Amino acid sequence: MFDPGVWSIPGVSFWLKVIVFLAICIVTICLLNFKLINLNFKELIMIQKDIEHFKKILTNQLKELLIHAGNTVSGMITPKENLPDPADRATIDTDQNFKLLIRDRDRQLAVKISKALLRIENGTFGICDKCEEEIAFKRLEARPFTTQCIDCKTKEETYENSLGV
Ligand SMILES: [Zn+2]
């Protein structure tokens, strides 16, 4: 298009050349835009794939927790009457308190996981509760039920530490 032979065709007016040049520019911009749209589309598919990935992890974690909770409860049903020694009974009590503690921790985790699965359903998964920025993929890999980005979490922890909470 910059061949002087073409551009110096007699009879082709200056304005026609300008129009052709502008048309080429518009087409180029359109092509670039299409490329951008394609890129975004690809990203969207990637995000959808990531979400499926986290949904699988969270569902499996929840299943494991529920199985574990079931085992803990069945393990707690041990008849104390069969143990005449008070020391044995005390050991069993401590053991059961420990199991209850674990169960409470598991329950809290199960709630967090359920909430994360809800966020997947309503499309807010991976978005920080505080600053509404995206939570880093690595952080989600480590803690898929997290609700805050690392910056907000660090700020919150620093604040809590300063209060001595
Ligand atoms: Zn944040």
C-alpha cells in the first residue's frame, strides 16, 4: 500500500487515497478488536475451568469432612459402664473432649466450604470480600474457601494483633 507506483496512479484523487487509508485503519482496528474479544473469550473459558477445578476440590473436602464427622460420632458411642477403673473413664472423657474439639473445628471448616460453594453458585467466588479485587490463584489453591485476598487478610491480622485479639 506504500508502493509509490500505486499511490501515484494518475486520476486517483488525494481524498480517495485518504479514504482508502482510513478504511485500512478501520479494518486493522476491527481485526485487533476481534483478537481482543477472542482473548477475553479464552480467559472466560479458563476462569470457568478454574471454577470447576475449585468446585471439585471443595466438594471433595466437604465429603471428606462429613465422612470424618460420621466416624467421630460413631467413635464417641462407647459404653462407659464397661470401664470400672475411673482412670480409664477419665482417659475416655479427655479423648471425647478432644474429638468434640476436632468436630467443632471440622464443623467450622464445613461451613466455610459450604459458603465457598455458594459463592461459586452466585458468581462471587474468588473475589475478595473487602476490596472486591480478584484473589490470587495460588492463594485459592492453598485455601479455596478463603474470602479475602492476601493484602486484606494481612491487614486484618495485623489489626487484630495490634488489638491483642
Ligand atoms: Zn482484598
